[in-house]
Amino acid sequence: MSDRAAPDRTSARRSPSGIPGLDLVTKGGLPAGRSVVVAGTSGSGKTVFASQFLSAGIRDHDEPGVFVTCEEPPAGIRDNVASFGWDVARWERDGAWRFVDATRQLDGMPVHAGGYDLTALLARIEDAVARVGARRVVVDSLDALFTQFAGDATFRHELHRVLGLLNSLGVTTVLTAERDHDYGPNSRRGVEEFVADNLILLRNVLSSERRRRSLEVVKFRGATHDRGEFGFSITPDGISVIPHLDIRDDRAMSVERASLGNADLDAMCGGGVFRDSVTLVSGAAGSGKTLLTASFVAAGVAAGERCLVFAFEERREQWHRNAQGWGFDFVRMERDGLLDIVSDYPEVATLEDHLVAITSAIEAFGPQRVAVDSLSALERVATPDAFRKFAVSLSAYLKHHGITSLLTSTTPTFLGGASHTEAHLSTVTDLIILLRHVEVGGALQRGLTVLKMRGSRHDHDVRAFSVDAHGMHLGAPYDRTFGLLEDGPSAHPRTTPDGSRAPEADEPDP
Amino acid sequence: MPSFRFELYVAGDAPRSRLAIRALTDLCEEHLPGRYELSVIDVTEHPELAERAHVLATPTLLRLSPTPRVRIIGDLRLTAKVLAGLGLDGATANDDGEVP
């Protein structure tokens, strides 16, 4: 999936794209001083990509830009990108942004009467670049130019001259091109033949009745880049690409422990979870996941840590009320600034949008602890493959930032069972806690076990637990229960009367 | 008072530029003697004028008046297409009494 290698020191100089995540995928940015074709179907985000590249150059790198617009008049571009907070009119006044208006004029289809060249366009681009001292140029789109000149042999030859000029000016150029289909030939008119070196494809695919945007770097001359498709989102700040974060993180692993908010559970885990670990709590509806999440958060706040909760199943007010019932004052914790609960409906956005929203919220709040309840709610809005990528990216992101995290997963059946979330997450989580309803002696009880813990010994017992106004209480181990991980776990047929008494939650440990 | 106003955008002293200037001058002298005004603009000298007129290709001939504006791209060697584009062929030109 990813041919991640050590930074390639021999590769060409790069120009930061200004598109979050893309420079990770391209290992540094667009090839500086060269041209990149960005091709995609209508509505795939090409013009946003191009405008963001210019805007970021001006805003973040003091690199003025020239926008050669061939389809939408300058006024339309100004209006469209203003919604991303890019004040093109001001940059034009400041002499940092300049349009070359190559749109078809209203004086009708021009008559062609003999040989021509595009010297006027070349002269205008060169003049605009000189006037603002541009380091970046956008041509949007090549297809609109093609249609003005019927794409004849002269035009193809002249387009080579335009590209040659841009190359000689040393500017980094983004050229957009139209594609008819998200998969198939690279562009409608084969424009990649003009710029054979660098090609990025944008896709906007309908899958499981949902749009999924993705980006693929098809080729970058003389430079390494990550292969495959990367999801992206168009946020109020522009395009944001979701890189597949490397889960083989060479950062030193933390040996420091953090409390899960329950002394018995901490003891089962050998003294708490590691600071930079990701814990998965799996259970059916009503099995105690939200309580465990609340305990985890309250323990963080008690230790003076900033805690961020992403609630995809219950609204914030509902969280406050539930927590109150277990003795946690979340309203006060929020007021004190140590807790923030972000509640969202899974269906309002794509997984890519959710991941970008989650990482943005984490960057804004700077938490030491993060809880997501439940992660499996997001399974509803994506294909299994997209969800797997999302889960891996999220987990890798949390670990990379050294955040103590707890993710919950709702199992589809009440007794035992496993969800897809667990299958996807088992390899990237450090600790898995199963909460299950257990049938013992004809009665349903609640049981808990630590299935796996990376890098530490843990207790393999299945423990009963009860819940009251002070939270969760672990009871004695079940000694004769089997099949907890299967559908319908039940007590062993040879359970003695003593054994069936063992899981009484409020009993002291034997 | 000239009734035809033209702008011809050319690229320096290239052969194609000279060809277009010559073709247009001949055509105007034949069909519109004393009734036309022609400005020749070198886009390499005045890119800002090309920008203002939205000219991409050279040579480009703009008929500014009479309206509507007409835009003709190329070295103007295809005389029949130029005449048709400018409305100097057939009925229109006959009304002016310029074309036999």
C-alpha cells in the first residue's frame, strides 16, 4: 500500500502544496519549478485544489501566484473561493495574485482563417508572472482551452510552448484536466501526454449510496511518493487529504501507566494502560461501554488531563445526564475546561470528513485523553474497506500523538459476538476489553474480560461486574464459564452451585 | 468618419505577423477604401492590451465596429473566410456597394 522509504535526498526540490496531508503522501510537496496535471471528473475538486495551492503560496510561503482561468471568469473564481476564506480580491490589490482571463469571450465563436500561435497567451502569462513576481501558476482548465481551439495540431504544439515557458520561468504549475470517468483513461483529451512527468487524479465515487472522495498520485518524476488512493475531504478550509499513517511508529513507546478509572480493572491490566495506547471496549448495547468511557474520562480529568469525547450515539446533554447518574459532574469538568464532548451524527458526513473533523478537534483542544463512543456507529456510513482504512488511520494518529485513547464498539448481538470494528481494529489496538452479557444459572449477568494487552501481562479472568450510583464494580472471576467470545456464552454444564454463586457482583473477591 | 474599426494583434515581426498585416491592409484597401481604421498591436510589447482584449492567439483580428464585435484568428490568408467573418461578402457588402 505504501512504499514508504527514507526521505529521498536526491529527489527534486519541492513546493509545499498547502493541502493538509498531501505533502505527507508526496513526501514533501509538488515538484518545484515543474508542472503537475490534476485530473478529475466534474465536481471532483480540481478548481479548489488549484486555488488552495495558490492561496497557500501567498498566505504561508510569501509566494505570489498567477491564475490562468479558461472556463470561469475571474469574478466567479473570486466568489467561489471566498467561502474558504481566501480573499482573492485583497491579494489582487496587494499585488500577490493576478488573473489571466483566458475564458471565451462573448463575441461569439472566433473564425479561424489561417495559421496562428499562442504567443499572446504566452506574453500575457509572462507579463502577469513578472508583475507579481509569481512563484506559482495555475491553469484551469486545459480542456476549456482545448474547446476554444478545437484541439487541432497547432494547438497541441502551442500548448507545449506554454509549458516550456512556465518551465523556463521556474514557477511551479498546477494544470487541471477533465476526466469523463473516475476510473479509466486518465483525462478526456489525453492532456497527460503534454505533462508526462507528474499526474494527480481526484475521484468522487458513489459507493454504497455515499460519495467518497479520493486522491491518487499516479506519477511524480524522479521522486518517491505513497501509492494508492487516499481519502480526502473538502472542509470549510479547503481540501484535506487523509494519509495512511504508518502504524510502525518508531517513536519510543511509553512505559508510563494511566488509569482506566477503575482500580480493579487497572489491576487486571497490570497497573493501568500505557499512556500512548489505544483501548478498544467491545460490548452489546447496554453492556456498560458508555460507563467505562465516562470512568476513563473522569480519571483523566481527576489527574488534571485534558479529555476530548467524540459521541456518535448520544447527544452531549444525554452524556451529562448519564454521567451524573454514575457520580461524575461532566458539566463542571467542561466548565473547568478539562473536558469537551463533541457530539455528531455519523450520517452527516463521510468517513473522510469525520476523520478530518476529529483530528482538527484534537489539534484545537490538545487532549491527553480521547474517547470515541462508539466507533462502530461510523461503520454505518462507509464500505468495510473504507472503514478499515479510517480505523487504522485514526488509531495511528492517536498513538502518534501519544494520546491515551479509548474506542468503543457495539456488537450486533446481545450475547457475545464480534463486530467488524473489532476485526479491523484488533491489530492496531493495544488493549481489548470485552463486556458481555453472560447467562449463568438461567440468569443474565454482566461479565468483563481483558482479551489482549500489548507489551504487558494481564489477567485472563472473566469477571462479573455491577453498576451503581458510584460507577462500576468488579466481582469475582467466573471459574466455569466458557464461550464468552462466542454467540450466547453460557455457564459450563458442570457448574456447581458454588460456581453459579461466584459472579454475584457485590460479593467481595474470594 | 471611418465606419470600420479594426485591431490586429500580432507577435512581433514574425512572418505570420507580416502576412496578416499585409492581407488585412490589401483587403481593406480593396473593399473599404477610406472607411476603415486599423491599429496593429504587438502583444510582446503590450501584453496588457492583449489582456484587456482577452486575446490568446496571434494573429487575432478584432472588428470593434460596426458591432457586433467579430474575432478572427489566424494569419488571414483564407480571404474568403475573412470576408465572410467580417460580413464583407455577399449581400452585406453589396449593400455597401463595395463588392462587385
